[in-house]
Amino acid sequence: MADVLWAFSLAKAVKGHPFHVSDESEEKTYSAQMKQDGGFSDVRLFAEQGGASVVQGLEGDVYLAAGNILVYDPSFQLGACP
């Protein structure tokens, strides 16, 4: 992961829940866990695609705005937009 990510949106990180950030210039999306001190741990590559924005739905699906809306299920599998 790069030292600096090129991101275009802000999102609330919640302790104990996955947090996703997308880098449009690197075309990658990462997942992390928020620690009690506000830092992040378990940072890992989530998808080999990046976009302008990424959000997680209530059911755990991850929506990535990358030209189209790409939908990933909680097991990181790319699905179809409902």
C-alpha cells in the first residue's frame, strides 16, 4: 500500500467494523480494522480496482464507485449491482 492514497471522500470509521478506502490512481481498494486508539490494523488489499468512493452497506456488501457501481459481498466476491 502506498504511503499516501488519492481518495475523494470522507467516511466514518467505527471501532470493531471493517473500514474501506479506495485509491483511484492506484486502482486498488483496501480494508482495515479500526483500533481502540483510532489507528488502523489488519490493512489488506480488498480489491484490484479503485474508484472515487467506497461504502459498506448494512448487510456487509461493499459498493465501489469505479465508473460503474461494483458490489462485493462480505467474502470479497464481486457480484452484480441490485
